Amino acid sequence: MKIRTLPILLFLVLALSAPLFGQTAAKVEALLNKTELTWLEVTDFVLEAAEAGIFSNDQAAFNFAAGNNWLPKKAESMGTAQLQGVALLLMRSFNLKGGIFYSMTKSPHHAYRELVFKKVIRSAADPLTSVSGQDLLLMVGRLLAMRDAY
């Protein structure tokens, strides 16, 4: 990433994440500095942004998401979050409708495809890549902007 785009990206992330109730600046900054997120970090942030519930800690948020099948079956709390699994969590927690294949399978692969189609995820992104804090904030910001537009 070029040095010139960093201030613009930081401004966009902070502007888009403003509606995230209860998110502190320190939490957002900590996410921005991470190159790989764990499922604990992802579930806590996404569920709070989607207003899917208030949880006492990261583990409670993870347990809720796993218990509702909002995560891939093999997701472990301290494991690295992969893009297609995060796509599933975003689709389920934001209660997004998908196409026929997602509606039938509710699989991470089809959730990923839906979010690429909706331009929440860049089309060139590898679905098995790990998710950085910057990526997560951009995806959540795009979803919040889409939700506010309707």
C-alpha cells in the first residue's frame, strides 16, 4: 500500500465505522494494526456492529456465533479467520439475503460469492486468505453503508 493512500483509507475506515455503537477508538485502532485476526476478535466486532447482541466478552460472542452456525464448522476461537468464513458470519449476523445457491447451502463459499457480488469483498481476493483488521473494518463499513442506504 502506498503511503499516500493510508490517510485516505484511515479516514474512510473511521468515517464508515462511526455508526458502530459501543466501539471505542482504541478497539478500532487495535483492529487496524492487526494483519491477521482470530475468530474471537472477528465475532466480537461483527456481532456488535450488526447489533446481534451484547456479550460480556469475546468468548461469549464466539460461542453465540458458533452455536447459531454463523461460523465455519472448523472455526476455533484462537484460529485465524479466513475470508470466506468471515463472509458467512457477515451474511448471517447482518441477516442478508443471498442468491439461490447461498439460500440452499448457507455455505462459506456461497456467502463469499454473494459478498463479492454485492461489492463488499474485492473480487480478486482469495477466499482462503486470512483477514486483517483493515479488511474487516472496510467490509463492515460497506455493509453498514448499504444498510443505511435502504
